[in-house]
Amino acid sequence: MEFNLQYDLKCLKDYVELRDGAKLTDPSLGRFCGSIYPAFVDSTDNEMLVRFRTDNSVVKTGFKASYTSIKGNQLTKTFTCVVSF
């Protein structure tokens, strides 16, 4: 994964936020900014919300994330998402 967003202590300006489900009200899996990101994140079901926010005040290179769909012990699909500036 590549990750380079504007950093601020509380991740309020530019960030990627992950939710365990399809809604903003679902449980948070984390909010990430700067160059700090998790090695992997698991959802408890078949949906995960990925929300990207920017205040457009500082330009960084963006992020690239991959996700994999697993059913039982079988790998079913792998996808990549790229957001760059």
C-alpha cells in the first residue's frame, strides 16, 4: 500500500476513514493520515466503507489500497483502489 496524505495530529484535514459496514454510522475501523496506515484491516461481514476526505490545502501524492475478498478459506477476488493528486 502507498499512503501519503497531509498530516495533522487528529487527522481532521486529509484522511482515509474505514467503517465496518456500508454506513458512516457503522463501527469505525480507524482514521488514517500522514504516512501512517495499518498493515491490514478485517471487516466482520462483506461490506467496508472507505471514506476519503481532503480540505485541498496541501497537495500530497495520495494513496493506493488493495482489498481481497475471502469466502470461507477461499480467495475469491482482489481489487486495487488508487487516489492520487
